[in-house]
Amino acid sequence: MFDQLWADFTQEMSPRIWELVGLSTLETLYMGFTATVFAIVVGLPIGFLAFLTGKGEILEHRRAHQVLNVIINIGRSVPFIILLIILLPFTRLVVGTTLGTTAAIVPLSVSAIPFFARLTSNALLEIPSGLTEAAKSMGATNWQIVTKYYLPESIPILINGITLTLVALIGYSAMAGAVGGGGLGNLAITYGEHRNMIYVKWIATIIIVLIVMLSQKLGDYLAERFDHR
């Protein structure tokens, strides 16, 4: 029985299929890491503003705080598959197409930005407020408080947030494969499901799980490394 299973495996997993597995893995990594970078670049300042405009903070502004929270909450509430469809015209406008890995990065980034913004805001809430008052009493400006105090103190928690965002995006990238987004999700659907290639589905799933596990392990290591408490 084992010999037969091995024969079926080697027959299905031809050199061409293994080449597609390697390419799809790179596409998944490309989508996940690129969208994570966009999430950090845009979501980090939004998360900081959502926190800093809160009650008792250095940029307290009730209306701005409420607006930012509404935007973040709405962005986090829309299911990714629906967001993917809603953003098809915008994706076509930005990259000229709705198919492929680069096109998939647009909805992935849009979904990740409010997610990471909320993680950033929550991370800053864990910093003791008493230290802010101490910084103010020493004459620190708002910019100095943010760059010299809030940001360094929150780095370990932010790294955990980046890890969570990347892990979520790897899963979303597989979902994007359902509409031609490329990557391991597209491979599993196109070959594993439509062509009934069972081993391709399993290989794609295993690789995604490995990427997630390795990303989480690396994130935990970096968070611990930067945690000086």
C-alpha cells in the first residue's frame, strides 16, 4: 500500500508541479511581506494618532479620536472576501488589473492597515502613563515624547503586532487565490481542487502552515530580544 501511495505521489508531483510549488511559495511570501510593509507604513501613524488624541493624552482631541476609531473599527469589520470584491475597481485603477499577486496586495494592504492600527493603539495603552508626565516635567516636546518614549517602549508589543498582521495576511493571501490572486492558495484551488491533485493541496497547506509557524517563531524571538523590561 505504501509503495502505491509513493508511486501516486511521485507521479502527481512532477518536476513541473514542484516548480509551480516553489513559484507559488515565493508569490505568497511576496504578497504577505509587501502588504505587511504597507500596513506598518500607513497603520502605524494612524494607530499612534488614535491613541494620542485619546482622553488625557498629549494630543487630546475628542472628535478626531472618535473619527479615527470609527474608521479603524469599520475597516476591521469588513470580511476580507467581501473587501476583495468591493475593491476590484480600485485595484484595477491602481495596478491596471485585478488578477495576479501584485493586484492581490491592494486588498491585502487595505485590510491590514486598520488591523495593525488597532494593534498599535492597544500596544500604546500598555505603557504606564506616569512616565509621560515625567517626560513632560523635564521639558520634553510632544515629538520627543513620541519618538524617545512611546516608540521605544512599545517596540516589543509592536513586533508582536507585526507578526500577527503577517500571519493574518498569509491566510488572507490563500483566500485571494480563489479569485486569481496567485500564491499557494491559487495553486491549491487550480491544481489541487479543479484538477483533483490531492497531494498538491496537502503540500500547499503544509507550506502555508510552516510559513506561519516560522513567522511566529521569528516574531517571538525579536520581541523578546527588544524587550528590555
